Amino acid sequence: MTELLLIRHALPVSGVQTPGLSEVGVEQARRLGTWLKGEEVDALVTSPMRRAVETGQIIAEQMGRGIDATVDDLREWDTDLPPAAYVAVEEMGPMDPRAIAMAEGRYDDFVPNLDRDAFRARVARALDEVFDRWPVTRVAAVCHGGMLNAAIGGVLEVPALFWCNPGYTSVSRLRRVPGGRTVVVSVNETAHLFASRD
């Protein structure tokens, strides 16, 4: 039985197309890496996107290990659309139409031109690749909010593509049980941001 920890990247800077981590994001990743020292993680992989790679590097450093691989299909939905600047939801003004859509649960308004079926298929491929490539006890994969929505929603058969807003560096756990079935164990764990295991 393999457990997959899907980790949303830490808070990046806003307003650029290929953002690195903000100061807050660096601290979030550091806290998660310290927290994960208390778990036996056999493999650590990341999306190829800068904000995920930087998050993974900090986590790896805190755990005293390296990153095992970059998995291309863990990338975010926006790589399938024309380039645009990243804006963190927390930095949108209260009258920003995207913030209003989030507050009203209309997440899909963010991606009107996205090929949802192709994105869901890519996310399913990513999960299969990670589970098949690392048949170990526990794999941690640093990815993205939209990817997390599609992955967990696919397992739970949630009709909406975007149905939750996972926190930065949140951990959601999937488990592949004997027979190949995948189950959701937890969604949006953020204890590491508020506590320590010491």
C-alpha cells in the first residue's frame, strides 16, 4: 500500500509569470519540511514549475535529503493556456472578480478556456505515474492547487473541476490500496503552519 502526499506549493510572489517563493512561502516550506521529518517519506518529487521546485528544495533541505525526480504532469492547469501573471488569491482585492468568484464557489470562472477533460486526463496520468514509479510506503509530491482539485475530485467523483481552495503547503493524502484502488485519506492538512512535532 502506497500513500501519496500531495503538497500544494508554498506562497509565491504575485504579478509575474514564473514566480518564485515569497518570504512567507519560504517559511511555510521550511515549516513543512521540518514537520515531515517526523514521517518516513521514501520519495520526494515535484512539478517542474518554479514555485513547486523551490518549495520541494526547501522541504528536502529540512528533511536532509534530495528531490528524487521532477514529474511533468504534476504541473498546473495554466501551462495549457497562454502565459499570464500569477496572482495569489490572498493578494486579490475584495472587489476583484476572481476573488468574488472564489467566495461564491465559482472556481471554474477562472478557467473558461481550459480543456477540462484533457486536464483531468493529465492529472490521472500523473497519479498513475507516481504510484507506479515509486511503489514504496510514502511519496511526497509538490504540485499545485488546481492539480490537487482535479486529483482529489477525480477520486471522489466530484463533478466540479475546482471545488476547494487548498492552503499553501497543505498536505492531502491519497492511498493506493491492494487491487489498485485509490482512496482519499485527508484533504488540506495545515497543522505544520501552527504547531511543531517537538
